[in-house]
Amino acid sequence: MGWSGYGLYDGDETQTSHYSFMEWAGWKDEGAVGDAMTYTRRRGGKTKLTNEMKEVLANNIDKVLKKMPKLNKFGFKDEYEAIDWQMLLALFVDNKLLPPKLIIDNGILATEYLLGEHADLFNEPSKRKAALRRFIKRVNKLYNGVINLI
């Protein structure tokens, strides 16, 4: 018996990581981060930010990056570090914002990492892996051609 569900936002510390990112970016009302953003479960789930939140995130992404886990020469220390990077990329993707290249690179690397043992802990590992692969394809489609310009 493993994690239930299989989508990008299933598992521990997914949606709640977005609260941390917004607080690190300096969102003015730290207690109401969850009230300001919306989450839909449709089509794998998405977190939508208000226009004001998008602006705060984009303008203060350097503050967020300073608090993100640092990769060592072997990559991620554990799945939670990978989830943080994946969720940061997902927040940009869900809101059609252009992230810095570091977020794209580490977010894809994190998703590839999560395709391993982590995905095997889900009730339906093959569905989890398919959802993660769809996310990578979505990222590549959304930022194709732009990645080389950043």
C-alpha cells in the first residue's frame, strides 16, 4: 500500500510548498496565501495565482531561489528536495510564467528523479510515472525554444 492517487500534486509536501514559495517571495499576507491561490484537481491539478501574486513571485524569485535546496554532486539528497524543485517549476508552468533556466533544469531533473523509487511507492506506480512524464512533456512544449534564450 502506497500513496493514493498518482497526479503531480499527489503525495506529501506538494501544494503546501507553494505557500512557502510565496512567503519566501514576500507575499504581503503570509497568513492568507492559501486563500489567495486556487487549486483545481481537473486534468492533473493546477495551482493558480492571482495577478498580484504572480508579480510578487516574478519580482522576488531570487529570494525564493536562495532558500531552495542545493543539489550536491550526486543530485538530490532525498525526494523532498526533488519535490520542492518540481513544485516550483509546476507553479510557473501552471501560471504560464517564464521561470529562470535554473528552475526549468532543476525541476525537470527533480521530476526525472521522482520517476524512480519514489513513484514505486504509489498505489499505481505506472500511472504515477505516466503523470510525471506528461509533466516533463508539458514543460518542454511550453518552454521549447525559449530555454536556449534564457
